[in-house]
Amino acid sequence: MKPLFLAVLFMLLAFPAHSQNLMVAPKPKLDVLARTPLVDDKKFVAENGPERVISFNEERPQRRFNRLVFFSALTALGASKAYDGVTTRNTLEGGGWENNPVYGRYPGVGRQVTVNAAFFAGESALFYATEHSRRRWIRWTGRITLMFAIEENLRLGVCNSKTFHDCHPAMPF
């Protein structure tokens, strides 16, 4: 225990000494928060030319929300959830049981609809938030996550309908 404590103490004390050796960053010519140049405008134009002057009054155009992608993905999610819910209800009425502990072993219709609606609302809200992001990787992460949810609902619906007997997850992890 004592060597671990000494190692942690040494690392905590070593960081401030190391950070003093880093070079100082150059001062920016533009104040991003105030959206105004820090240097005199005439001096800035004289040094960089008129084509380098940035107009701070105009806002950068925002990315337009893609409604087609959003509503088509939500339609697919709703259809897959409905298919999974109907086949699960048929299985429960035929003597089967639910393995998901969120629903319970033998959920009623109200509980099944409420939990499915809550999951649908949560996934829809998360997808809405990711689709409104300016960063492409966040949008595509949300789309891929939603497609995995759609695939899972369709696969479980097919497993519930007893037409496909080899019901294993598509991804092994």
C-alpha cells in the first residue's frame, strides 16, 4: 500500500513541474468570444491585406436539419417496435414468457405498451439530439445506434414469431 501511495504522490507532484517546461502559446489576433479583432483594424489590414479581413457581423450558416433522414428512421423504428410488441404479445398469450427484466416475467398489455413507448420516446429524443449536431461523427453515431435498435427489434420479432429458430444476436458482443 505504501509504494502505491508514494507512486501516486510522486505523479501528482511531478505534473506541475513538467507543465512549466511547455512553451507559451502565441497570442491570438482575434478575440473569438467578443468577435472583434484584438489589434487595430487598419494595422491588421495593412499586414494581412483586405482579403484576410473577416466580417464578424455575419453568422456562419448553420447546417440544415435533414428531415427525410430523421422521419424515415423514426418510422422504421416505430414499425420495428410495433412488430416486436405484437409478436411478443402473441408469444405471451401462447404460454411464453418475457426474458427482459424491465418488463417482468408475464407483463400485462398496459405495462408492455408503456415500456415500449418510453423506450421509443428516449431513442427518438436521443436521435433528435444527435441529428441536430454540427459534427458529422455525432450524427452518424446516432444513426448507427438507431439502426442497431431497429435491427434488434426486427430480429426479436422474427424470433418471437417462431418462424426462425436460430435466435442469436447479430453482433457477438
